[in-house]
Amino acid sequence: MEFDWDPADLEHRTDVRAFLDETLPDDWEEMSAHGPGSDAQAAFSKTFCGKLAERGWLTQHWPEAFGGKDASPWRHCVLGEEMWAVGEPRGAQYMNVNWIGPAIMKYGSEAQKAFHLPLISSGQVLWCQGFSEPGAGSDLAALRTRALRVGDEYVINGQKIWTSYVQSAEYVILLVRTDPESKGRHGISVLLVPMDRPGIEVREIPSVVGDRYFHEVFFTDVHVPTDVLLGPENQGWDVVNYALQYERVGAARYARAALTLDRLAELARERGLLDDPIVVDKLGEARGLVEAARALTYRVIDLRAKGSPPTADSQLARVASTRVDTAVGALALEILGPEALEYGSFADANFRMAMTAGVAVGASEMQLNLIASRFLELPRE
Ligand SMILES: Cc1cc2nc3c(=O)[nH]c(=O)nc-3n(C[C@H](O)[C@H](O)[C@H](O)COP(=O)(O)OP(=O)(O)OC[C@H]3O[C@@H](n4cnc5c(N)ncnc54)[C@H](O)[C@@H]3O)c2cc1C
């Protein structure tokens, strides 16, 4: 593994920082504290991503044929780190560029590619992810939402839960059972469903994580044409696995944690807490975790840059990243006390994210199960 950055990537980092300085509004930190699901941030993300697209940065890692610049995964990693460090102004659109777009590139029909990819690469569309259901979270293959083929349409009935960003989303990447007789991973398909279809009802689940973060989505006799199918019918499990490999290292959580930690260290210094060797020790330990998560993520990007197939390293990187969030959140509480929970403060935003970090995109225990079976080849008992 080569540890030196390409000078052009370093220059890109400088350019992105300058762009953020001039583009983020003065009230960005406050807007960011409400979370990417808030109305203000959802609207802002379209303006912001439009500007990123104008510069050719939003989907620079995509092939030129699909509106990208064939930039290396490292260049995209630099962009992701800088975005995540300031609170992810791309909002929900980080999903579009990281894994929904690539899944459409790999599995989409020519018509799907021609329609969806330009919308994503110009930063003008919001997607949400309809995977989890009551009773089908960690055990995603237990999902029960059905899409039955009737002529040249699917008719969808069922319920999704914990869906983020849904209230402003124009499309949902939806996991459904298309073979009513099937069980487990078989008979599942992925549909690209417009959210304005009659029969889709969204209910918010209030939470401490942020405004409009979680929702239930109900589908009652929702009719869609069969050409919304992504990839082969009944083989959606492969599509999802492909997409999730990208999702797991998509969010550069360690970059945000590093910044939070720097601010914590500065506050500890101002308050004379650095005289306490235990505080210094804990700050050092947390920094070690940040750097470990960064190195594990870089390993995944290195493999990707070399065109190697995905490995369990993405699960390792994900677990390490979520542990960093939790460690930094706990340390903030220890150093700042109740101040760390003051709504809108930098520590609070981190703390609220940390609470759910080990659950989203597959709980940490499930990632560890996968590491045990795929990486350590331990028996499944
Ligand atoms: C911030 C956030 C955003 C999310 N956004 C979305 C979204 O946009 N779209 C979407 O579809 N979903 C979303 N989710 C849902 C997420 O994917 C699920 O919460 C996750 O898969 C866990 O499922 P669950 O909540 O049903 O918990 P459960 O599966 O019930 O798990 C509960 C606990 O039991 C443990 N457990 C379960 N099975 C095992 C096992 N076999 N071995 C060991 N431990 C086990 C889990 O690790 C967990 O700690 C989001 C979740 C969060 C926290």
C-alpha cells in the first residue's frame, strides 16, 4: 500500500476546502445540527450539489460515459472526507453518488441509465432507501413487502421502516419480494419507484437523531410499470450486496470524529484539563481509533483503486468507524459534561449521530458476524 498522497489529490483537498469556505452559509452549523432530513438541509443540498456538479466534482469518480471524470477512488475519498468533516452538506445525495448511481450503472437498463444517471450527476434529485421493515432489519432477507406482476405493472403492498430522507425524496430504491412463494434471499427484487405514486403514505417517527430522520412508509396497491425493475427479477439480493459494499465506506465518519476530537482537545487545553494524564490518555486513545478507522477505510479504497473484488475489509472499516463515533461521543460527555448534549453544539451533533452509528447500514454485531464468516472463515454456529 502506498501511503503518500498524489500531489493532484492534495491540491484537490485544498480546492475543496476553499470551495466550502466560500459556499457554506454562515448558519451552516446550525442547519447541519438539525440533520440532513430537515427541510432546510434537503433544499440546501440541491443548490450545493448543483454547484459541486458545475465544478465536475459531484460524480468525478464515475466513468465519463455516465457524467463522471474517471477520477480515482482516492480523489472521491478526499472529497468525501472534506464533506463529512463539515457535516455532509451533500445531505442525502451522498447515497446517490456513492452507491445508488453505481448500482444503476451496473444493473440498470439503457433507459434507466439514460434517465436516472444525469439527474444524479447534476445533483438535482433526492433518493431514499426502502430496505428495512418491522421484523426485517438485521435479518433483511425476512422482508415481506410484495410486488406482484399484473400485466406490465407491479402492484406493491407492504411497509418499510426507519427510512431516512423520505419526505423530500423523489425516488426510493425499494427492496420487495416479487416471488410470493419464495423465502429468504430468493425471490427478492429491487425497484426504482417514484415517490409520487398514489398509495404511498409516509409517517414520521420522531427521534433525537435529527429532524425528520426516521419514517414509516406504507405501500397500498401502488402500481408501477415493470420497467422500474433494477437488475434481474428475483435476484435483487445480489444487487443489494453490490450496492452495500459501497455504502459501508461511503461516509467518512473518521474525518468528522477527527475534527470533533481536535475541538475537544482545544477546549480541554483552554480549561486546564490537559494537566490530567487520564484526559490526555483518553484523547490519545480516541485519536488512535480515528487513525485506525482511517487506515482500514484506505485499505478498502486501495483495493477498489486496484480493481480488486470487494472483501470483508469494508465490514472491518465500518465497525472501526462506528466505534470511533461512540468513543468520541463518550469522551465529549466526559470532558464537557452536560454541555456536550446542548442542542446544536458540535459535540451534540456528534453525540446524536454516535448513538445510531452502530445500527445503521447493518448493526455492528451483524458486520462482526460477516467478518467472522467471510474473513476469519469461522463456522456458523
Ligand atoms: C441512523 C439510521 C438510519 C437508517 N436509515 C435507513 C434507511 O434509510 N433505510 C432503511 O431501509 N433502513 C434504515 N435504517 C435501518 C437499519 O438498517 C436497521 O435499523 C438495521 O439494519 C438494524 O435492524 P433493526 O433496527 O430491525 O434491529 P434488529 O435487527 O432488531 O437488531 C436489534 C439488535 O439485535 C442485534 N442482532 C440482531 N440479529 C443478530 C444476530 N444474528 N447476531 C447478533 N446480533 C444480532 C443487532 O445487532 C442489534 O443490536 C436506519 C437506521 C439508522 C440507525
